[in-house]
Amino acid sequence: MDVIRKIGHNEIVEITTPVLITWNDGKSRLCGYFSALNNYTKADRYPIPRIPHALDNLEKAKYITKMDCMKGFYQNGVKPNSIKLLRIIFHMGIYESTRMPFGMKNAPAHFQRMMDTIFQE
């Protein structure tokens, strides 16, 4: 899954703030701090189910399944015209997200909509 890709140095980069997250095992992940972009993003008010409601619905379920979505937000692609807004300048080059990055205002709503579409009644 192509989550992030390197682009040329001649590209215009409008919004970029790199954040490097490093775990105890030495692995790291390049992330973007998108608070400026989130300020201009129209909120997607898709409802996120509350846990008690979801548990109540289990009682009525015909089938129960479990799905492990590793790096769940990365399961959602980014619209081609939005990719340029998700560029990050890093000392090793300029990168852009091709999948929904963590930290975007609407990532939870998009993910929930995708799950509801997959598991619709």
C-alpha cells in the first residue's frame, strides 16, 4: 500500500510541518502536523457510534465478525486534488500522503463511513 511517496524538489509545497515519531524499539514514522489545514477543513459530521449503542446492536446481529484494520486510516485513499495539501518537507526530501494520514480532522468520520459501508445490514 503506497501510503507516502517522495516527490521532486521543484514542487510547490504549501502546508508542511514534519513530526518524526520514534518508538522505544528504534522504529520511527514520519508524520505531518496538520492543525493549520484542519482550521480550513469543513467538518464531516458523520456519526461515530457510541459503545453502548454498538453493544446493544450486537444482540440483534445475525452474524458477528471481527476485522483487524492495521493502520486503519491508511485504508482510505486521499482524493488526487487533496494530495498536494498533505506534503511534508523533511531533511531527506519532500513527501506527500496518498492515504488518509493521522491527525486530519475528518479521518475518523471517513474511516467510520468506510466501516459502515463494508458492514452494512
